[in-house]
Amino acid sequence: MVISIAMLGIGSAGTVLSIYPVRKQLQSEPSDGLNSRASVYAMLAGISIILGYIISNHISFEPIKLLWDRNQIFYVALYCFVLSIPFFFAGILIATVFLTRSEKSESIYFSDLFGAGTGSLAVLGLLNIAGPEYSVLTASTLCFFASFVTGGKKIRTFIIVFISINILFFVTHLSIRPDFLTVRLSPYKNLSLSLKYPGAEHLRTYYNSFSRIDTLKSPAVRFAPGLSLTYLDPLPEQIGVSIDGSEMNAVTKTVDKDALKFLGFLPSSLVYEIKNKTKGEGENVLILDPKGGLQALMAEYYGFKKAHKVEGNPLLIKVIRKDFREFSGNIFEHDTWTGLGRNWLHRSQVYPVRKEKDSNGVYDIIDLPMTGTSVSGAFGISEDYRFTVEAFKEYSDALDKDGFINISLYLIPPPRTELRILATTITVLEQMGVKDVSRYIAAIRSWDSITLLVKKSPLSQEEIQFIKEFAMTRRFDLVHYPGIKEEETNLYVRMPSNEYFQAFESILNPETRELFIKNYLFDITPVHDENPFFHYYLKLKNIKVIYDVMGQKWQYFIEEGYLLPVIFVMVLMLSTIMILLPVFLKTVHKVFSLSTSYSPLLTFRTSPTLLYFAMLGLGFMFVEITMIQKSIFALEYPAYAVATVLTTILISSGIGSLLSSRFPKLRTSYLLLALCGLIFIYSLMFSSLLNFISPYPLKLKIPAVFIALVPLGLFMGIPFPMGIKLLGQTDRALIPWAWAINGCLSVLAPILTIMLAMMIGFRSILWLATVAYLLAFVSLRKLMRN
């Protein structure tokens, strides 16, 4: 969405220059005139960055209000428009320079992309130091400095005033934090709601480059997912931890073992008790994303010798270690790492964390808690490499021959998440050669959560008997164990229909599985690394039925990711209105042309130009967004993937542009064919490269991704300035129009990439990029013949 918004503003700049050409105005005093305009545009960009941030921060768009206020959807369009304005002024600056200095397009393109790439990386450092407000102020100040360098005396006077205002904002925000600069938190987010409870107290806010963490005390923070109704004692004190204002977890006070006895009344304790009762004292456990550390406390409570914890958010570990070390019982003091769990499993093989049994990656339990202090789902458009088929295969490989995968999650009817996990684990077991998968799986549910156990070997009779006794004594309902009968289920927390038992049995039975999954209301088929949208369950053909089942409320569709096509429609409309329509109307009235008898849009000769720059925008964005999404797997954090890929592709594209100015042989149409071949090779090999480097430290993986993508970026940076230079020699007036059409396709492509990837996978998106560049090659050949 953000990349689309940026391209919306940049593409609109081409429209303005198409309608109000400035080339002739600058011919008399080109240097002074260009510098003056550049200075004004940079100043306006700096001003609009601050104003755009403040205005967007106070646009009261709330997804939940869509339930009763359909006007909320227009706030999305307002967001897009307001946030595109700074990019408009940056775009009009660059487009003006291209228009007046097309003969130097390669050098201009290099400077533009080099600065953009450097900024993509630098912002990570800024965000790790302080909150996002300071990054906004820094970006604005950089624009003012650029204006100061190029501007005259009068402009410089204004710039000094604006820089002084920014400095004042810096100082006042450090001390009094004025509301108009502070990031506004939705009143409907879990953090806001928890702070409304009587006696609630906000403790502190922390930032890193990809998340915000708040700590709080509140009666709403009561973290014991699925706690048995037979447990009547109070819980120990807990401190709330909020991630991005939404995901809520808790740090539990650890006084002595007796204070933690409630842990034995949680459904997720089943696997720990099985290991202790059937094998003796537990040995090794791996907990992935322990958040506040409840499952880590559980491993310690049951006497496991080694509990390795791998948390996806390093800031969370830092906060608990710094502020709640004693409170949490030093739960993250030892054997704690950060990153993507499956990458850590690779890493533990390359760099063994112990010289004992666990150095071979052998665990008795791998624990995957999917719960927090409140029930909150993930957006369907969120990539999640933790729950793909490939991920569960790696978890299974890391288990001892009698080891368990333990998965706990909230019940969010109708069932879908648990059924997709079940289908995924079945796929992995069958890939391992298991015939009767029902013998390897057990599940129990409480009043609000379900726990799924997947064993690497068949469940023994002793383990089955213990599962039945555990469920009976704590009044948990059995969902599945090998040989279960329906009358044993839905006894304690009765549901109108026994849908969990029936769904599990249908999926576990190979004769009914395929038909059940095909006809089920939601899409519960397993996902793979090529389309890692685990939380996307919608079937287009069932939208009407799902709408009725969900109480005829559209809120569910927004949470599932259907805000994405809404945004796509919005940016399509905005790009049409802001980019295409003005140029079309101006062209029809023959104002854009060099002569009154000439209409570029209506001539056959113009069509290759439009197609060429349209396909460049589409192909470039298809490649860029796909590489970002795929790199998340290896680099583990979306912000790092965005920064690394953008920095690499932008800087290397700029270098490619610069090289093409030095070596004319690179400016050939056949370079596009070479680029098509290169993209196709990357579609086949890039995933393997990411898998290979995934075990290594981040300080090695980032340079590896950078080096891997440089050849691709070098080639991608040549076609656009080559086309601009060609137009400068043949039909300079078409340059703004080419800029606009390129920007329009670049607006749509980022969102379109994700929408298509959910259906056909990222590899297919790269193949579509190959087709786009192939069409660009055909168009360029026609342009050169003309």
C-alpha cells in the first residue's frame, strides 16, 4: 500500500508536466530556472512531509466502524491522497530534470535511485533510535537542506525558518510530546481498551525499526489461555505487553513453584505432563515465539533440563530482560535467541548451541504457542513462514523419534486455523511415509482454546490413556486421539454441534479428506513457502455464505485481507483521476502536442511508447515486491527485507543506469531479452539461495542478499533511462506522459503482486514480470524502427 501511494504521487507529477509543460519556459535560462524550480519543489516536499504526517495521523479511519459507517471507506482514499503529496513534489522535481536534461538521463536516474536506496537503509537506523515521528522530521529536514543548497537568497531565508521549526518540533517532542506529533493509537485496539479499565496504568513505550512495544498494568491482563474451570485460585501478578497496540501478551511474576501451579491446568501443559509421566524427567524443549514467556515458565515448572527460546521480536526480549528481569524469574536470561524459529533450527546445525544431544537439533518438544491475553487474528494478507508445509517438515526433522509438536490456539469459530494446521501436519506426515496419520495426532479443547499434539511416532496406549485422564480431571473436551468414539467428545464445554470432532475425523480419514476440504466453507488447504499466506482462508465462491455465517458483517472480510482489493480499487480510481484522465483530456484537446494538428495519444506511433513504459513499471514492481516478500524468510523481519531489497535494487539499478551512459552497447533492445532470462533464472534459484543462507547471522545474510540481487538490479536500471533518452531525441514532449503511464502501472503493481501471489505464488509473479519485460522489448523495437 505504501509503495503504491508513493508511486501515485510520483506518477501524478508526470501528469502535471504533461498539462503544463515547462521545457520552453526553461530554455532561456535553463540552469537558473531549473535550480529555482528544484529548490521550490524540494521545499514543498519538506513542508508536505510534516503536514501529510500530521493530517494523516488525525484521519479517524477505524476498520471496526465499517460495521455501521460505510463512509469510513473514503478515509482510505483520503489517506492515499494525503500521503501521496510529498511524493508528488519529489516526483515533479525529478520529472522536470528528466524533461530538461534527457541527454543526461542515466546520471539523473543514478542519483535518484542511489539516494532512494540509501534512505531505505538509513531509516532503519533512525527507527531503532527513536519513534517514527523523528524519522518524519528528519526526512523533512533533508528536503529543506536540498532546497537550501539549490535555492537563491529568498528561498534560503524561508528554509532557515522551516529548519528552525523542525528543530523546535524535535525539542518539544522530546520533552512534552504534543498530541499533534505523537502517533495516534486507535481507541479500538487492545492496548487502548486495556488502558480504559479502572486502575490501569501505562508503564512505558519502546520502539525498534519494525514494531512498537508498550508495557502496562491492567485488570484486563489475565493471561492463562484455556484455563480449566476446575482451577479456583487467583493467578500471580502479570504485566501486560502490547505489540503494535494490538497483540497482547503478559509477563508472569515468578515467586516460587507453588505460585505457578495454574500452569498445570492449561491445555498446553498436556504434552509436558505426558513427557514427565511416560518417560520421566523431560530433557529438551524448543519454544518458538514465547512472547511474555508463559510456555518457557511451563517448561521450567515441569523440570525440563534445557528450554531453548527463540523469539521473533528482539525488542521484546530486550524489554523483559531490562525491566522485568527479577519479576519474570530471569526467564530469558539463558538459552534465548531471536529470529525466525525455523532459521534458528538451521543455525543450530551450522553453529551448534551445545555440544550435547541438542546440538544435533533433537528435541522432545517443539512448542508453538499461538495465543495472547486477548483473541486477535492476523490479517489474511500477512505472510507467515512459521506455518508452511516446509516449516513443519523442519520442525519434525528436529524432533526426537518420540518427540511432539505442541500447538495451542484460541477457538475462533467457525473452525479454520486449527483445520489448516491439521491438514498441514498430515501433509508432512504423509511425506515422511506415514500411512495412518490418525495414530500420530491428538487434540483437546477447553472453553476458549484448543491444543493439538503431533507426535513423530505413533501414540502409545499409555500416552492415550494419560490424555484421556488429563482431559477428564480438568474437564477438557477430547477432540481426537487414535481410536476415539464420538460419545467421548463434547462432554464438558458442550457446543450445539460437535463440529470440531467431525471436522478432525473427516480430515484424518484419507477417504473423506479431499472432499471435505474441497467443500468446506473456508480454504484450509496447506500453504507453502511460495505462497505463505497461512491466515488467508477465504474462498471467493463462498463469499455470500461466509457473509451470512459471520452475521452479515463486513468486518470479517477486512480482517481477512479484503481491505487489499478495496485499496486496489481506490488507488486505481485515484491513479486514473490524478494521472491518466487529465493527460487524456488535455491530449484530446490537442494542447499537449508540439503543434495544433498533432495528438500524441491518438497516433499509432505513440502506442509503443505507452506500452513500453507501462510494462517497465509493471515488471519492475513485480520483481521488487516479490523479492521483498521472499527475502522475509531469510532476513526474518519485514522491515529488514524491505530495506535490504529496496537498497540493493535501487542502488544497483542506479549504477546500471550510470554504466549504460559510459558503455553505449548496453543501450540495446536485446538487453531486455537478457533481463527476461535473468528474471527467469532468479525465479528458479532465488528460493534455494535464501534457504541456503537462512541459518547464518543477519550480518552475513544482508550482504548475501545484497550481492545476490545486484546483477538483477544492474539490468533493471537500464531500460527506463534508455527509453527517456530515446524520447529526448525523437519526441521530447512525450517524456511527462511516459513518466505518468509508468507511474500509473507502478501504483497498481505492488498491491496486484500480493493479490496474485495468494492465488498463484511468487514464482509465477516473476514469470509475469518476464512477460512484461518481453512486451517492453517488442515495444522498444517498434520505437526504434519509428
